[in-house]
Amino acid sequence: MSGILEAGGEVKYTFIRKHTKKYTVKLLCSLLKVSRQGYYDWLKRRKSNRVFDNEILIDDIRKIYTEFKGRYGSPRIALELCRRGNFTSKNRVTRHMQQIGLAALP
């Protein structure tokens, strides 16, 4: 739990949200040294445009990956995305593929 204490607010708030069924918000906020008001403000906040863009991009990556039966890696998927009008870099595609656990089949 010490790694969570050192992390940013986003990680702490996510941890609190996941554990509110077992522990009180007051206790979790106290342990993680964040204010309850900050936590409740975070809950009300809407997703940023970047988060929406990433979700759409990840869906497109999954579609292309399954369409080509897992044979395409990040360079080819990035090219295919560009062909379909979603211009992004190979590095960004690589990062998202690693986050969701996709890799090209040999």
C-alpha cells in the first residue's frame, strides 16, 4: 500500500472508489492523506477529451487487431488507422497495445 501513498491523486481516488464497499470513505481518505471533498469532486468530474480519444483509439486498435487475426503489430495497425482517417503515431499505438495486452502473433 506504500506505493499507492506515493502516487498521484488519480490513483488514490481510484483506490478509494474500489474499496468503499469494505471501508468508509472517511477512513480511506484519512489513510491516503487526501480530503473527502477532493474525492467527491473527483467523482463528479467528467472525463477529459484525451481520455475519450484514447478509448476510441483503443476500440479501433482492437477492431483492426481482430480483423487481421492478430497478425498486425503496432506499425501496421498505425498505418491502417491512418488509412481509415485516424491519424496517430506508431508509438502511441504501441503504448495502447501494451496497456491492453495485445501483441502480434508470430
